Amino acid sequence: MAGVIDTYLAGLRREFDFDPALGRRMAEEIEAHLWDAAEADPAWPSADAERRAVERFGLARAIAAEFAADAVARQSKRTWIALVATLAVTFVAMRLRQMWLGDVGDLFPTLAPVVDRYAFIAALAVGTVAWFAWRRSWLPLAVCLVAIIASVGAGILRAGLFVDGAPLSVLIAAAGEIALIGLLAFHVIGLGRRLRRTALLRRVR
Amino acid sequence: MLKGHLDAIVLAALEAGPAHGYAVIETIKRASAGTFNLPEGTVYPALHRLEEAGLLASAWSTPPGGRKRRVYSLTKSGTAALAGRRKTWDRFSQAVDTMLGGDKTWPA
């Protein structure tokens, strides 16, 4: 039968489902702490000594909530860096496409240029406002992501990059913006998951 | 109130030399004569946060015949950050002392 400390550590690992690798590391580290504390108890060796060590340590959920809040801060920073990089590369790719399209003409000249331009401006505007007003918020970042996807999608459509003949610089820039959109989506989803998990840990602890 | 100063307290507890989490919490309890009787687990998020910020470094260590533990030590940035926080705290505590002590000369 598992002892009090082993049971506590198993529960702690479960609470770290927002970052299992960190959970394994912390459980390993905290295990040494709990055994040290139990061995220092006058009632050692006994289940009571283990129980008191666990009680003094605090609720696994409360500790996981602290780590989750820190993880949100780190994830938020990574997401903002990804957003800035995506906006910068998308802007460069748009300029390169524009220069090339000046020579060959739009494939879809009516709607695509409007979406390409204004979706990008919307992403830039929402991102700028969110930086000052809702830096830890998930929704504005998700809105930026959707707007950038719309802009890049329209840009690729109007340039017909799937057709032969686009210069290498235009293709490389398009590949770069698509890769960064993937990275941004990964971070936005990760931030949303961590925010939900942190809220849940704080609510039920 | 203590939570806002936990990072500085942890840095100060590691000033004497590298230590693992259990030793850090024991140092805090001893140095505060039991005043800082916080749940022992609260020190780990602080240790991890300070390590992420580059103020602490850590490594696994297993003494002969002993238990494997993660040992934390102050980095150069950590030492500088501790000195900075100490200076801020000195100014703050002096101001609070003056206010609560009824000395009307503050600010000079």
C-alpha cells in the first residue's frame, strides 16, 4: 500500500497536467523535502510523521496553482514575442508580394487585396491596444491570430503563390509567415489552456 | 504581506551559500524565529520563479549515502538583485517606522 508521501506526490503530479515535465521535476524535488521533514519529526518512523510533513508542506493544488500562474506569465511573454515576429514577417512578405504583383497583376483583384490589407491593419490595431490594456488576455491574441490568417490567406490567394513563376524571395517570405502563424497558433492555444487550468486550480483549491 | 516579499526572503536565505528547498525553508523559519510560518511548499514556486529569472541557478546533487536533492545558489544577477531589494526595503521600512512611530519629520 502506498504511504502518505507517495500518495501526496502522485496527486501533485496529477495537478501539474498543464506542464507534466515540470510536474515530474517538482515531484522528484519535493519528495526529498518531504522525507527530510518526516525524518525530522519526533514520531518518525510512522505514518503520522509522514502526514504531518505533508500537512506542513501545503495542498498540492495550491502549489500547482502558484506554478500555473507563473506558467501563464511565461507563456504570455512567448505568445507576445511570436505575435510581434509574425506581424513583422507578414509585413515584409506583404511588401514583397505587392512589389511582385505590381509587375504581374492580382489574380483576385476585387476582394483579396482588401482582406489582405485591412485584416493585417486590424491585427496590428488589436495587438497594439491589447498590449496596453489586456496584456494577459487570451481573446485579443486569438483575434490577432485569426486576422493574420485572413490577411496571409488573402495575400497568398491574390498572388497565386501556388502557381509557378513567383520569385524565390516571395516564396521564402510566404513560407516564413506560414511557419510563424503555426508557432503563434501553438502559443495562443497553449496560453488559453494554461489560463483555464490556472482559473480551475484557483477556484477549487 | 509576506507573499510580496517572499522572493527577496528566499534570495536572502541563499546568501550564505547553496542550499536545497528544505534547508531554505528551515533557514527562513529559524532566521524569523518562527514568524514566517508559511506552508513549506510555497517556497518552491518562488525558487523556480527566481531560477527562471536568472537570479538562481540549480543542479541535482547526491551526497554519498544521501538523498538526491536539487541545490540552489545565487547567481551574480541574484546577488545584485538582493542588494537592490535590500536598499528598497531599507527605505520603505524606515518610512513606515517613521510614520507609525509618529515622527513628523518624514519626508525630510
